[in-house]
Amino acid sequence: MAGTPEFAPQALQTLRRLRFSAATAAFQIEGARTLGGRGRNIWDDFVDDPGKVIDSSTADPGPDSYHRSAEDVELLAGLGVDRYRFSISWVRIIPDGKQGTEPNAVGLDYYERLVDELLAAGVTPEPTLYHWDLPSGLEATGGWLNGDTVHRFGEYVDAVADRLGDRVRHWYTINEPASTSLQGYALGDLAPGRAMLFDALPSVHHQLLAHGTATKILREHGAAQVSAASNHSLILPETDAGADHAAAAVLDLIHNRLFADPLLLGEYPDLDALGIQMPIRDGDMELISTPSDVYGLNYYNPTTVHGVAEGPLPFEMVPTPAAATTGFGPLWPIRPETLRDFLIDMRTRYGVRLPPIVISENGASFPEPEACTGPIRDDERIAYLHDHLEAVAEAIEAGVPIAGYTVWSLLDNFEWADGYTQRFGLVHVNMETGQRTPKSSYGWYRDLIASVRP
Ligand code: BGC
């Protein structure tokens, strides 16, 4: 068995500058899909459609955090994290998502209780307002392809901020707009399961507008920190051939720059070559690029591409050469140095327009038992987290402003179309009983946080 990896003294010193967090998302942990006046969202529709989720699981009860949030808070307090990134379910607050619907008091009460429990435990709440769970009623009218959804999002954010804005000062607006646009609308492997290829791109603009709208509302409610959580990946060409480099440039454009450029520079990269026109109206770009206090960045792995001469897309993803892979196999390689390189690229690309970065998600799944009969020694997860934190320290030392780091995830949970087959938690969850058992990575993260505190 490999020994526990140690940080060099310099790296430990550098990591002292970070605030540490752990993350989850409502649909992935709450269960209780029909309780408390909750409405339906696109993930309810997805899981209820037979064959969509690999193991036919429905996220209910899953970790059942709707009933067990006090245990989650206790685990967070034991971990010693500064913050907890969880998400608020839109349909617990506005069940049908529609204009003029009275906010659901039971849903607001649930999140208020969670926030109060966190604060009492000394953990700063940092909720995400949208983690992929669009109300079904809004998807029926075009979802993120329809600009009206932005206004409905604003009303929901207003209701949440009215109730929680006096206690919650740190917010994430939209989680991974790239995943929603590319996997949800363009390719269809995530909800809402559309396969529109480049016609999906208005969903990018509307999610970014939703981010800008929420930022304004939250600021009016006294927020101290607001950002999106954008997922990025260092894109690598498979070979040195011109076609592979061109393919890598296209994917970098639509996966990274299409989101970071408007947020940080107030303009889209040049999309003419792709024949894409964004539905931009006066004032949109100013709203989208409302300065954020930090830049939330989710990072898991690099992506390698191969040029494709003829086909619906000009690239194809191929395995990245790597010493090791995660539970997802070859398309999810472990290459921590690519996080350092990507962070340095961000600084080079955006210069002084880049606010301090917060790594808003980083983590990995590995095969682990469904039932826990003894301690879970997840040495591979510890090595993954250690090596990525070392990459973060190297990026800071190279001059990239980085303010925080977040492990995905606090708990094993419902991994979207992969159901319960991928376990990301610092804490094992038995999906039959809800029982929580900290893995050895939980102790490792706790000790790391303790060792960098004064
Ligand atoms: C998402 C999480 C997801 C994780 C692992 C991110 O893309 O924000 O909801 O569980 O990655 O796939």
C-alpha cells in the first residue's frame, strides 16, 4: 500500500493562503423528490425515463440529505472546512418555475435551517443557485434556449436572497454552464437530453445572462462574494499534426473561452469560423461581465482531441496518455500538472482582468463497495487530491492569484447519468440506508486543513 503523500514545506506554506471547502449539489444528495411541496425539474424527467441512468437509480433517497443534513453539518465541522458549497433546488423554492408563483415556504425553511446549522457550526455557507436542475415547466418553454428563463431565474434568486441574504454572503450563481450547453443541449448525455449540436449555443448566452442577473440581485442584498463555477479543461492535441492542433483550438474555444472570455473580458471569442451567432442584445455583455469577486473554476482532467475532417463536429475526444485513470476510465485521466498549466494559462490570457481564482470543484471517483463493512482506505483519492493541491501551490508560486480550494465531494452521491456507479465522496454513503462512513481521505483532508491553520 502506498504511503500517505507529504507536501514539501514550501507547498504547505503556500497552501496556508487558501480557504478550504467541500461541495455537493441538491439533486445529487437530497432525495425527497416529492416532499415539501417540491416541483419537478429536468433531472426528475431524466431519471424517470427508463434507460437514461446507467444503473436505473433515481437519486431518491440517495444520501437523503433532506432528512440528514444535521449529520452532514457535523461531518463538515469535523473536517474543519472554512466553507460548504451546496446547492439550492430551484423547484423547492418555485415549484413550477413560472412567473408569479408564490415562493414555497417549506423549501425556504429547509435551506434557512441548513444555513443556520452551518453558521452555528462555524462553517461559512456558499450556496450555488443553479446546479443543473431547471424546472420542467421552463424546459417545456425552451429552457435555456429561451431568454425568458433568465427572468424566471432572477425571480427565484430574488426570493432566495430575500430570505437568506442577511446571513449568506458568499454565492455561486450557475454551475458549469459548459456542461449544460455541451452535454445537456448539444450532445444530450445529460438533462435535458437534447442533441442539437451547434444550435444549442444560445443556451450559453442565456446562462451567462442568468449569472449576471443573479450577481446584480445578490449584490443588492449585500453579497460579499459572487461568481459562477465554470468547468475548464486543458485541451491537448493527440499529435503534432496540424489537424489535431486545429481540433484542440476549436474545443478550447467552445469549452473554455466561450465562457471565460465573456465573463472576464465582456466579449465572446471570434465565433465566425464556426458559423455561430449569439443572440446578443444591448447591455448583455456588460451584465455578463459584471465584475466578480473571484473566478470559480471546476477542474478534473485534461481532454485530448483528434482532428476529424468530416463529421458533425471537427474533433473527437481520445484517451489522454496517463499513468493512471479514475473510475471513469481512459477519458478521465489523472494528470495534475495540467491543472497547474491551465491556471497559468488563465493568468496569461486574462492578466489583470482575472480576479482571484477559487477552485470550486476538484476530485475523483474510484471503484468502492456499495456497503461499507470496514474502513475504506481510498489512497488513490488521497494521491489525486494531494497532487492537484500541489499543482495549485505551484500555480500560486508562478504568480496566479488563487484564494480557495474545494473538494468534490463531501459525500458519495448521485453521479447524474452514471447513477451510483461513481463514488466521489470523502465520506462513503450506503445508498440503501443513508449511513455515512468517513473514508481515509476525510481524515487526510482534515489533517491537511489543521496543519495549514495558524
Ligand atoms: C459537476 C458535479 C459532478 C462532478 C463529477 C462536475 O461536473 O458539477 O455535479 O458530480 O463534476 O462528475
